[in-house]
Amino acid sequence: MDEARAREVLARTEWAGGADAPLLALGENAVFAVGDLVVKVGRDAELLDRARREVAVADWLAREGVPAVRAAEPEAALVDGHPVTVWHRLPDAVRPAEPRDLAGLLRRVHALPAPPFALPARDLLSGVERWLRLAGDAIDPADADYLRARRDGFAAASAALTPRLAPGPIHGDALPRNVHLTPDGPVLIDLETFSTDLREHDLVVLALSHDRYALPTAAYDAFTDAYGWDVRDWSGCATLRGARETASCAWVAQHTPTNPKALTEFTRRVASLRDGDESVRWYPF
């Protein structure tokens, strides 16, 4: 789904906001600012259940008093084959979120009991096949097969892990970009990957950011200090890290048919995994 297709879907909703609605982000969802609202258009109908769950999670977090984005409509809709959700727009950020801001929110989420509805396990690797399928002929079939083999290996290894922390609700994509700094403090956003699983999933994300995306050591240390524990001290860290690397590489693949920068980055990532070189820097695109 490109921006033009997302705008076609937006135009079929009551929140179209005209042709000039600003595009805030384009990934698994196209995110548009429409007045005081934010409208998210999902990539395809396969994401409808996840969109419905995201709305339910937002309502649950509101009841639990966790600062998080709030849904403006109680249900996700399917519009022309795409899930659409509507959210209250947050005020402008007072500054970019930092890892230490994320740590405080994760502590609150990790203290929560299970919600009154089912959350899935955090299957990091569940999207790999779909992302590779969307890539089609834009990527080398040998690279796709390599990632499928990695997926299967890490899925089995992850299932055998013994956690250090008590399992329970997690955000699932715990990055500073998923925190918005309002005048009243940090707010958790992008709730679509909320799961019930090893809490370590949320902590490995920043460890990988440090190793692959050049997150400064001081920022990572501030995160672990604020959370109270460094997941790198856990014997299962390398396994979850490898699973997330595999998923992150496959996620880029879906963008390769229309984005040359994505193909360059995908090629870099696969090569570093094949070579076993954990020092190779990965880049957003």
C-alpha cells in the first residue's frame, strides 16, 4: 500500500478531511492527521483483527490509568479491504522521547495483570511470510528462503526460553518512537503489537537498538537504570535478539517493490545476518 492508495481509502471514510490531510507516517499503516483526530489505514484486511485489538487495548489502558493514546471510535472499520481506526490527536510533542521515558511506561505496563480480553503471544516472526510475499520478485528468492529458515530456527529456540521476569502484558514494539512527550508527560502510542508474553521482549528492543542502530551507550544505560534491569544479563537475550533481527529484516522486504532505499537496506541486513557480523550498522529508510 502506497500513499496514493491510502488516500483513496481515507476518501471513502467520513474522516476524509479533504485531499490535503497530512501524512504522519507510512508503514504497516498510513497515518493521517485530520483536524483533532488521527486516522490509521491498515495495509490489508489481514490486519483487521489486530486493529480491533488495538482499540480494545487503548480502552483497557485508559481504565488502568496508563498514559496512552485514546481511540476516538469504539470499533475498527473495514473500508475497501483496509482496516481503519480513529484516534484522538495528541498535542505537539514538547521534545523527542528518550529511552528513559520509555522505561517508565514499560514499568507501568509490566506491572499490569492480564486484561479482560485475550491478548496473543508476541510472535515476532508471524509476519515474516506475509512481508516476504509482499516483496515478491523484488528480492532474491535465496534471501527469502534464508529468512524463512532463520524464522523457523528462532521460533523453536524462543519457545524453549526460561524467562527471568514474570510473563504478562507487553507493548511488543518498545521503542522511543512509540512514546509521545506531551506537556503532561510521556504517552504510549502504537498499541497494535500489545501481547501477553515474556516481558523480556520489550527490553530486547533497546538492546538491539544499541547494537544495530547506534543508540548511544549513555542513552541505553539511562533506559536500564530507569527500568531497573539490563536484559543483556539474561541468558536468553541472544535468542530473542536473533528473532527480532530476523523479523526486522523481513519487515523491510515488503517495501522493496516501490522503494529503492528499502532494497539497499534489505540487502545490507541480510548480508550481515549471513556473515554473522553483529557490528554492521542498520539504518532506517
